[in-house]
Amino acid sequence: MLRSLTAFVAVVGVSRAAFDCSELVLEDVKLPLVNDNQTICNKYAPSNMTQYEFMIQLVNKAFLGDYPPLPTNLTQYAYQSTGLLDPEGVYVDPCGVSTPINLVPYFNGSLLSTNRGGKPVSLNFLDGGGDEALRSFVPAYDPNSNQYKMMTHFYEYFGVLLGCTDPSFPEYDGNPSQANVHRFMDFKTLEIHYTIHNFFDAANAVGIPKGDFVDFGPGVTIGIALDNLFNKRCSKAKVIAPNQPAELQSMCMDNA
């Protein structure tokens, strides 16, 4: 399995040699605070939208790949992801090696990858308008669709991760174990790196500076935290939403 820093070395455009790529294990996941003791959500949610609307902007952009172009002065290893719903996505590692990534079959019902009662089933999560609805910055056109339920859970979950504290922000009420949710998806290491990279690019696109999203305490990054949380096979149970118990979170089933 690739080391924890792999995804975010490529993101920030710094040579691999500049990093200690040893794996950093985080026993506790405490993501939201930035240097001035504000949470990312509280600090960067624009005054003309609610924190929930801010999470809609961020998450929908991660799915769509609706990002501004990268600056031209970054190193050769910097690259930009193109959205979770891009069937021709590419992950580029810090050595410049490209790997095709297609996550769409996980969402469109073409795989038996959804866990329902401990059994793999086919479920279309783009049944509420797909990317057209997401471009309108709504979760879905149909509030009874699988897409609506999935996307609203994404908003709630990232609200927890990024520290949205407005009283009107809904609590995450989805499954407390991401390992259980993604049990039958057989996610690969690079697929999760690509997913994390898209949320990084989306954060930049909605106005969260690279420094605040990447830097988290001395020598720790949110990227590493997310990678340790979701991309480390057999990692320990952790509490994510404060209203839920500690559960297994790792989505990665990759032995490589």
C-alpha cells in the first residue's frame, strides 16, 4: 500500500524527496481546527450562504470536478483531479505515474457493491438527476431518490469533518461505520487517494486555502488524517460524528 503522504505530495506539487514518507498513524481524528482555533467550516463559509450550503458547494464540486485551473508555476508532479463522476479520471502519484480511475460504476448501479443487510446489491445513486442536479447545487431533484439520501449524508459527514457548528446544521444520521457502508466496493488504495484528492481540489475551489486545508498541527495534515482514517486496511475503530459510537472506518480492502 502506498504511504500516507502520497496523495498530498502530488497535490501540493513538492518533490517526493522533500518528504519523510513513513506512515503516520493517528489514534484520534480531530480534523476541524485551523491555526487560529476556528474550524475550517466556520472560518470559510461565506456570509451569503449557510454552512450547509457551503458543504453542498464543496461536495458537489468534488463529484463534478468543477475546479479552477491549476497555477502554471507548480512542479511537474502537481496535477488536478477531474471529479468523482469522471469515467476517465486519472490519479498521478508523486513520481508522475498515471493510473486510470473510474468510480462511476460504484454510483450508477452497474455493480453489486452496495451493502444492504450484509448482502451486496445493485443500487443506482444517480437516480435523482445525476450530475445535472449537482450542477444546480442541490443534492437531487427527487427527495425520495437514492441520490438525495447519499448526497445529504455526504454534506452532513463533511460538516462533521470540517467543523460546521451552526445550530441549523443537521447531524450526520447515516451509518456510523464507513467500513460497513463500503464493505462490498473493494476499493483500491489509489481510488481512495483519488477521492481524497478531489475533495482537496473542491476545497480550494470554494475558497479554502491550501495551507489551512493541508496543514493541521505540527507535522500533521488533514490529508494524512483522511488517508489514515479511510485508506488503512484493518485500522482501529474511531468516532467521527460525536453523536455516534466508535466504529471501523477504513474503506480500503487493498493488500497492495
